[in-house]
Amino acid sequence: MNMKIRMAAAAVFFPAMLSSGMGSVCAAPSAYEDSIRYRRAAMVMIKHHYEKALTAVKATPVDRALLEKSAVYLELLAKQVGEGYEPGSHGGETHAKPEIWENRAKFDKLAESFQAEAVKFRQMAKTLDAKTGRQALDNLSKPCKSCHDEYKKRST
């Protein structure tokens, strides 16, 4: 892994770990609390960088630097989507449905689809205009929506 990616990973994951409580030395309330915190942190960071990319695309002219930076982070974070879903970690305070583990192959396929779209998005970020940028972001979000529709518990 090259140094630029390592630095980006550290810049992304270290603050999220601290803010999610992963860096604490306190005992976790359940055996899976670290897994749940990990995946929550990843989702929060994905949302943050997706929103930054959307802001960049909506700018006139397109904010190319912000778009490219967000695309790098989204590609990096997309690789984390399937992590933190250890068998049994649907217990505790989580929005993950047990169906993730009952049909893990389908869940993994959706994660891989998101990863592939994130790679495409990063590769295209240097040349996207407002219209193609919105379409690329829509494509990036389709696997997310499918996964959330099927595997995320809704708040009541």
C-alpha cells in the first residue's frame, strides 16, 4: 500500500475510531460491540464523503479538488463495507438485520457492487461534469440503497 493511501486511511479511520468509542479501554457491553462500532463508523464516513462529493458536483463550476478527494476516500471506505459483520453481531444495538448472516453471499455481492462503483467513481472523478457527476453518484448509491432496503432495520 503506498504512503498516500496509508496516510488517507489514517486520517479517515483514526478520528472515527476515537469518536465511535473504539479507542476506549472500557469493557465493551457485548462481545460484538467493537464490530458494531466499526461498521457504524465506516457508514458515517461513507455518508460524509458522499455528501462532500455531492456538494462538489453541485458547485459551479464543479469543485474538482473536493470531488477527487472525496472519491479517493469513498474508494478506500468501500473496501470496509463488508467488515465488522461477524456471525452473531446482529445482537446488541445495531440496525443490521439477521438476514445478512442468513444470506451472506447476497450481502457480499452488494458490498462488491458498491466497491466496483466506488472504483469507477474515483477513476471518473477527474473528468466528471455536473451532469455526469450526479449520474456517477446515483450509480454509486444504488448498491447502498439495495443493501439498506434489504438488510437495515428501520427505526420505529
